[in-house]
Amino acid sequence: MAPQFRKLHLRKVGESGMRHRLKRFLMDERGVGAIPPLFLFLLIACILLYIGVDVYGYSSQKQKLLIAANEIIEVVKAENGFDAQTKQQFDALLQKLGIDPGKVTVYGTPKLVQRGSLVEVVARMEYETIGLKPLGKSLRVPIEVTVQGLARTYIR
């Protein structure tokens, strides 16, 4: 039986082990075919990330608008309708939630409905996507929230 010898990698004098490994790794051509699918994967991951940011932003704004509408419907039910003072309360609530009241359109059932009658508050705004801003594009998605309840106070 002939003795088996390991192939020795001789390196130049003064070349560190890490530098030698890096040089060997960069000169190796195995795995070159995996690079285009890697870039495709990264492209798809970035697109999904941008879409995820916009979906989260949209749902967050809608949730804030729903919270404000649910709070104000309780006032509308107690006062048997919606008026300018209720609108001011709604605007103050929007500011506390971090939404610009100038971008929100709200209307509701006018005041003085009888107890047991249906009262409604509708709030609308537009959400501007942020994922397309690096491309110089803008997409506006409408958000509408409708809440209903029954008036509580009996009017004589």
C-alpha cells in the first residue's frame, strides 16, 4: 500500500492565515451560479418590506381613526346628535392621536334626534403611501370609518 499524502497549501512568507483564506475564497469559482438568485431574493425581500411598511401605516392610521370615532360616538349618543362643538372635540382627540384634523373629513347625524333613534358618525381621510417616495411616486388610499349607535336622551 502506498502512503497517502495530504496536499499542502504553501503560502508566502509573511502572509497571515486570515488573508490567505480570504484570497482563496475570492479566487474560488464554486457557487458563482448562486449569485443571481440571491439578488432576486434580495429584490423580492425589499419589495415585500416596502409593502409591509405601507400596510402597517395604513392599518395604524385606520385604527387611530376608529378609536377617535368610537370615542366621539359616545358623545353623540349622549347629546342626541353631532354639532360644531362635537366636531371640535373630535379634532382635539385626533390631535392627541397624532393625526392632522385638517386631513380628516367628519360628519354625523345632526342634533336633536329622539331617544332610540340611530345616530352615526362617518370619518374619512387619505393615507399617503411612504414606500413609493424614493421612486418619486405617491399613492393615496382612502380610509373611511363609520360607527353607529342609538341616541340615549329623551327630548320633550
